[in-house]
Amino acid sequence: MQTTTKSFDQRCRQHMAEQGITSKEKLQHKLQAIFETAEHQEAALIGLYKMLIPEWDQLDRLEGFPVIGQEMWRYIGNLFIHYDQEHHPKVFNGGLWLNNGFSSNEKLGPWEISLDQCNVIYS
């Protein structure tokens, strides 16, 4: 089942609100918590996607990437770098984020999130 953009965007915003993410500060706390509890860098990345996309476990595939503001992108990138420095010092710090993380767009607000470039297909 393919999602439509407008209704999916509303579902994502509701999903985040249900997690208590209603402000930039609460979003930052959630992002930090994801990294504090992740056992591996892939778990952190999946945690970020789960934070945004409702019913992640029902997902068949995701085409495209979420797009976020540049300030948020750098904030998450720094979380990955610090995580890798502590847990994976022999890898390129932040490499997973660069290769598989969200895209950024200077036209978005610093902490804005857009899922317009994502095509979410549920099983």
C-alpha cells in the first residue's frame, strides 16, 4: 500500500507528537536519547527513521530520504561523529549518516522536516 503525501505528512507529525516531540528542544532530547540507547550506529540510524515514520515495522520499503534543515542535519551529524568516536573509532566518523542519513535542504527552516521526497510503501 503506497501512501499519499499530504495524509502521510500529517500521520508523521502526529506520530512525532505522540512521542512528545512538540518543540525543537524536545526533538533534540529525543535525538540524544536515540544515541544514548543505541547499541550500534545502525540502531541509531533506524531509531531516527522510526522517530519520523509511523508503523515502521509495517514498512515494505522506503524510496528516497527525509529532507531536513541544515542546522538539524549538522546536529545529527555531530551526534553520529561523537558516537563513532566513542564506539567505532576505526571507522570514518559520521560515515553512516553521510551515506544513509537524511538529506538536507537550505530552503527548509533550520529544524524543519520534509517527507515530500519519500515514497513509503507498507506491506
